[in-house]
Amino acid sequence: MKIGFMHCAAKALALCAAAALFCGAAQAADFTTSEGYAKTCGEVAQAGTPAQLRTDDMRVAFVVCRDTGLVRQIVTWFTQGMKRIDAEKPSQEFVLGEIFKEIDYVRSQLAESRAALEKIHLGSRKSLRLVPAQWAMDLNGDGQIDTWEKYFFAIPKRSKQAFSVGMPNDQQAYYEREYQLDAAIKVDQSDVLWALSYHYFIEGVLANVRAFDLAPQSKIVLARPELLKQAHQLIGRGIATSEKIRKSVLAETGNDEEWIGNPSQTNSVFPIALEAQDFVTWGAILAEWDALWRGRRLLPIGGHSGLLGEINLCPAGTGFNIKTAYLQPPPKGTIVAPTPDAQFFSAQCQKVDRKHLLSTLPAMIAHARESDPGMQFLRYLYWTN
């Protein structure tokens, strides 16, 4: 009895000590130097669960450390996993199993960060100061920090270059030329909403991925219909939060080390310059996307002209109802690709009428592609989410 009491008392004391340690750390959190980042995130790791975070600054610190740490875990997992595949030549089933386990782990970690972000309400005040170029860490688990790892979180300089994907550059001169290595951000509520929107979208996409399994003969099968409902909810929240970002940024009057800024905020390190028309376009895209996501607009994927019209999945005079597809999915085991079961699409093809017009979103994207062959618009979509 005495041993049990002493054990519980010691455990409680340890939790209190960790909370007190992090309470002090949040007030003196340093995300502006490599040493400060490492020290702060070390203290965050001892702080307990997200539910134990007592202030908004603590929650901001938690999300920064959790998300950057998750990036490191993913890169290490991928890098070491590829080496293992090359050496051991495991079966496809084993590889897929490992991928699905990793996706589920990432989803659980993102959900905790999202829960912390949802509780942050800064009002008009600023929170912690961040200098992302200082967050150097060993990302691939090889025991050293290469140049690309040192500046992985650095913010690109503003430019009008097109969206591109490629292997990271490992030259110091490249980062000095192309990145804002001294860029600082004082976190405000708009920045919190920006991060929250990204969490909703990424978590929703991953839930969408896990709704399906790969069956023999490369068939994709709906295995977890309930996850489609979860994905629809998460992505819907992401759309709504993106609109909150837009309005929040437009309402800002400060000009102190901003992240995403409106046209009047000159002290912003956002990689793209957002003009007044960009905010109008942003709102128009969100409004159309929201209507499509809620089933008030139908996706033209058959019998129509335009980006998706030649994909013959719905007959002429009808459109694909995304809301129905997600919230009333076909039965478990339905084949969705490469040759989908007829019921998968036919049940969601709805007649076009006054209350269910065809969405103009595919046409908006097609117009953007035609007017911007360099796909620069993708860069805008990426950064503004």
C-alpha cells in the first residue's frame, strides 16, 4: 500500500515538474536560434499530452515542435525504408503494410497538432517569434546535418517562378541566393488559421487514401467507407478555415514581422505577394469549391466540355455529386479503379437542375492553366492552401 502510494506520488510529482518546466519554457521559448529550437523542443517533449497545455503560447510551441519533428520522422522513415527495400527485397504486401502503418501514425500525430491549433485564440496579440531557417536537424537519420537539412524549413524569397518539385539542393550559395535566411515571423491568429487549414486538408487527404486498399491485379477497392465520411468533414473544415484566413488577413492593420499579409502589410515574409485581386480570386475559388463540396454544385465528368468533360463517367445532363459520394459511399469491397464498378459512379451522377448547377471550378482551373503555362498558379494554391 505504501509502495503504491509512493509510486503514484512520484508520478504526480514528475508530471507537475514537467508542466512547470514547460510553463517556464513557453515564456522563454526560443525558435530564433538552432540551439534555442533544440532546447525548446526538448522541453516540449517532456510537457505531457496536448490536453495539458495551459496557454496559447505553449500550444504554438507544441505545434511547431510536433510538426517539424513529424517531418523528420517521415523523411527518416522513407530514407531508411528505401535502403531496407534495396537490401532485403520485401514483398509488395509487406511494403504496403509499412506504408499504411506510417500513414496511420502521421494521421494520429496530425490530429493531436490540430486539436492544439483549434484551441488557440490569440485575438489581436502576437505569440512566439519564429526564424525557420534556424531549425536545423538531421532529417534522414544518417547522423549528420547536410546543407539541405540545415535549411529545409527556410522560407523562399519572393519570386514569380513556377511551381516545381525536385530533389533538395545541397549548396550553401543556393540558399543564400534563393531563400530568406533571416526571415522572422511573429505568430498571430491568421497564421494559426493558416496552419490549421493545412492540417485539415492533409489529414483529410490521408483519411481519403486509407479508405482504399490495393487488391490483386492492381485493383483499388473501397475498404473503409467510414473514412470517406471523415475525409469529407475534415476537408470541408479546411475550406471553411481557408475562408477565415482570407478574411482575417484582410482585416489586419499591423505590420510587424508578418507571415501571410494583405496588400497594405509590407513587412511580410510570405513567398508570394498577394494583391487585392488575389484575395478576390481566393474567395471566388473557395465559394465554388465549398458549393461543390456541399453538393450544391455538381462536378462535370462526362458529356460536357472542359477539363473533366471527356472522362465519360456520368451521362449527359448530369454531374457528379461529391457530397453524396463521400457521405453515402457504395458498399465495402466496391472496385473503384482501374475499371470501376458501375454502381460506384452511377449512384452519384445527379441530374443538373436549378438547385444543382454544374460547377465552374474545373473551368476556372483550365483558364488558369491556359493563361499561365508555367503553372505559377499552382504555387499560389500551394502557399495559400
